Amino acid sequence: MGYRLGVDVGGTFTDLLLFDAESGAFWRHKTPSTPHDSSEGILTGVHAICGAAGIDANEIAFFLHGTTVATNAMLEGKGARVGLITTEGYRHVMQIARSYVPGGLAGWIIWPKPKPLAALEDTVAVGGRMNAAGQEVRPLDEVAARAALIQLKEQGVEAITVSLMNAYVNGDHETRIGAMAREIMQDVPVSLSHEVLPEMQEYERTLTTVANAAVRPVVGRYVASLRDRLAKAGMIGKLSLLRSDGGLMSAQKAEEHPVNILMSGPAGGVTGALWVARNAGLTNILTLDVGGTSTDVALIENLEPRRVRTTEVGHLSVRTSSLDVKTVGAGGGSIAYVPELTKALRVGPQSAGAVPGPVAYGKGGELPTVTDANVVLGYLPENLLGGTFQLDRAGAKRAVQTIADALGIDLMAAARGIIDIVNENMFGALRMISVQQGYDPRHFALMGFGGAGPLHVNAVARLMGSWPAVSPVSPGVLCALGDATTRMRTETARSFSRLAHTTTAEELDAILSDMAQQTRAELTSDGVPAALIESAFEIDVRYAGQAFEVPLTITPEVLLRDGIAGILARFDEEHLRLFTFNMDTPHEIVNLRAVALGQALNLPAAELPVGNGDPSAAKMRDHVLWMDGSEQAAVIYDRSKLKQGDVIPGPAIVVEMDSTTLIESGCIAVVDKVGNILINLA
């Protein structure tokens, strides 16, 4: 299978993990991100990690990449100018949107409606109509369609979206307009709604397809640039990108359907946590991925991460599958400040990012951050990245002192206040994906990763009541590990929209079987051997009249064995857990979905030598840190020298190349057989 290189680009650092699929050996590297051109930082890391492993770039068989290029284009409003073609009478579909308004009861008075991704002046309507059964009611007005495309070309649009009424059941009209668009505007990417999202609800289908079109040029340029740079470096392996739902897709598919990689970055951490959990014997996990700019949290139950049918980026909510990841602006670079009006300490969401970064990094940062507070308290020793990155503790103290002076308190209290607030922000995000979804966090372990996750995981586990707090092997590059160890995935959907009592299990099974063949063919075209492809299925169910549905996983065997009644019983159970009530109204089957999965990689985790429980051989030096309102004696350990079964009483700090783990007083840590640090209350 050769070497697999996982690469995750974050706001502060670019993480790389090189995995030898034959031996299980791996190498890791972190390099500062280059926001102006991510591929520049990637190539720097590729050269470094290949040198450390003693291999040439052409020996890497798979380059597996999680990226936030599409996400950032959306958040920063830097997507392409999109021309939209709709059915006559539906030109204002993007402006009307949905009536849901966030906020309180008076939200509708003050809420500024987000600017549509496709402007009204770039939206044109053409004659022709399909009915809900997919039958042509009026033929397509091809003269008007051609005139519309010429008009959009003259207006300078950079991408085309075609979204016609009922195209999800018959896309013939869209296909003909798409062919004309490619003829008239050869270099402009064209997105057709029946290919991007073949589901009913015209606004969601249109919005998702417009979002796809908006990021296509941006993602296309990025992938092309990365592909060229890798080729010049001698890499001939296959380039794949991580999907929002935690699977992989080929670079070519990512260029065509980039809406599927909008949450590519956060998905890597969840897939990495899955790999760790399997090797550590854990089944229920809450993930805490703390980077330089933000914290991503997710829930894994029975080794299956929660997936949702909407991907939320800023104010946008597009209809694509993604892992249920919530993000808050709380990271190592989050800036602490005291507003003049309230005189109350605030932390984030503003971040010092990679440039200039925290004051302790010595790169010109002047504002106090979470990282600076950790340095002041002694939680972060002065050297990072294996001693290659020295921290400026005196500078961090000067920065945090500005907070202490503004609040009229001492330096250590101010630093601890910064840490307490950022921990509460993380706690709030974790409650959103656990308690508010009907899960008891006490039934889950909490896994902290990312550069700063292991620093905070012990404290947040106390708030959540989630034990053990887990610091996995290579926590700082776990997202890159997730990229390297996940598998190819694709899916298709089909609207069904019928009352459950009017259909049979056999009818559903026949449709799902047809959809499975379609998705398997897609993976086969990407080079996945047919014999290694697995299929999975989902059915969206709701109470008739509801505006939202609940997705349920299903297998053909269970479907035929339990019938429609089995599906409805499962739906009622899930609806009760999510919303605490059920209804007496009939059930409606809304959408069917088929998923094709490439071969699951059985990549082993190397076991550590067995120790006698005494970690003294890994001791680097004695240390003093501030905890529980006073200075306390602690010990700093070298993680690379810990052995299986070693017991570490808190307070203690465990350092490694890519992260630092803090074990608090009143807690005790045990090293498991594959090197994970499991922290529990003493």
C-alpha cells in the first residue's frame, strides 16, 4: 500500500503525518501556515517530513488533504460571481429564501437579511416546465435560454448555476441549458442542480448548487496550484481531499462538487479520533479539537460519528452531508480584552492567528492570548515543537499584565481568568452537541487534540463530567492522521415523498439497489476496486406536515426483515430522544440516500513497551505552575519515553513535538497500551 501522507491546513499551523501502511510506522511534522498561499506551507512540510523519513516524494502513494479553502471563500465573501438560471416565475427564489429568522422574538425587526450568493441582476428566468412527476408540461425555450447565457457572459459572471423547478425528478432541461452554457462560455464552470442535489425543496436545491458554483473557481485554482507544486516536488501519488462527511473524494470530483468539502478541515479531527478510539477500546467519544483560531467539537457514539444533512458556514445552511461539528471562536490564539464599557474580561472570537500570533511566539504579536496565559501559568513550558520553537515568557507576562491592570487584579488571577473563560466557551459548544441533542455527556470520554486540546481537556472534562479525558498519540497532528487513515466515500440522494403506508419494503429496496449501483460506479471510476466497495443506506422520515426530517441508517437485510413498521418504530424512538415527544399523525418517507465506501484501512497502532507503572524514566525536570489559587510543584515528562501502564499523578505536564498535555491536581493519568494518556479523577 506504500506511504500515505495526511495534510491538514489550519489557521496557525499546517500539520503533516506520514504513515507507512506496511509497517505502521509514522512521522509527524508541523510548520507555520502560509495564509496567502496554503500550498507554499504544504510544500515546506512535505520536504521536511520526507527528509525525516528518509524517502523521496515519489514514494508517497496517497496524498490525503483536509482544506478550508472552500470554507474561507464562503466566510470571507470571496466566492465567484455566479449567474443563476431559473424557471420562469421563480427568478426571486434566492431573495425570498426561507422565512426562518435567527434570534429572539424581535429578531425579524433588526435582522439584516444575508446578501444572496447569486445577485438578482445575475439571475435570469427561462420558459419551460417539468411537473412533480418529471413529465414535460411546457418545452424548454431554448432561444430564451441562449439569450440569457449571452447576457450573463456579457455581465462577466465567473460561474453558472442552472436550477429549474422539479429538475430533481427530470433534469433534461437543465442538461440542455448546461450544454449551451459550455458552448457559449467554454471556461466558465457550470453546476446543474439535479447533479449537485437531486432532492425536492427548490430553495435548498438552488442555494446548494449556487454555493457549489461560487467556490468552484476558487477550489479549482487551489487544486491546480497544489497539483503543480507537488508534481514539481516529484510526487506522483494520488491526490484526494477530505469531504465534509469524513470520507475522501478525488481531487477531480472536489473541483466539480466543492460544496462537499465546505467542512473538510474539521472533519479530519473526527476521523482521526475514530482511529484512536478503535485502537484504545473506546466507543463513545466527545471530541475537542483546539487549534490556534477556533475549537471544533463533535460526538461519536458506538464508533459512529453523528452526521447531519446540512452544512452550516457562516449564515449559509447548504444541503450536503457533513459530520455534526460545532465551532466556537476559542483557540490558542484567541485574544483577551477588557471592554471599556463593561470592564468585564472577554476572550475571543478575535484571534492573533499565525501572523502575528501570540506574544509568546515572538513574531510581533502584542495582544494577550490564551497561549500567553498558558505560558504565564506555567502550563506551557518555554520550548515547543521538540525544542525547536522557543517561547517568550517575559513577553507573555507583559501582555497578560495589561489585562490584570485593567481588572485591578494580580497577574496569575488574570491569566487563570482567561483560561477559565475559554474553557467555559468550549464547555458551551460541547453541551450543544451532547445535552441539547439528548445525550448524557457522563457516558462519553472526552478526547482533546489539536495543538492546544490536551492543555484544556482535563479542565473541560471536569466541567462536562466526561471521563476519561484522553490525550491521544500525536494530538497536534490528529487531523492529519484522520486525513491519512479514512477511506473513499460518495453518495447520492433521491426524493421519494410518499406516505409510509402507501409503499412497501420491497419497493424501497429496489430503489436503493439502483442507487447503490450508481454510487459504486462512481468509486470504481476513481480507481477503487469493485470488490472492496461497501454500500450503506439512509432513509429520511418525518411526520406528515413537518418541515424537517430525521435521517435513519438502514441495511437491505433489516429493511426486508422488519418492513416499513420497523423503520417507523426507529423514527419514533429517535424523534422522542431528539424532541421529547411523538405525534399521532401519519409518517412520510421523504428522501432515500445511498453511500458507497472504499476499503476500510486496517492500520494498526504500535504498542508501547510494558512499564512497571513508574514514569520516572521519562522525567525531564521538576517544575512550578499556578493551579487552584497557588503555586504548586509539578513534574515535566517526555512523552516519547513513557511506557505502557505508567501512572502520572497531577499536577504534571507531558511534552512532545506537536502538543503539550496538562494533568491537573486531583487527577491521575495512565498510559494505555498504544500510548494514549487517559486522565481520571484521582
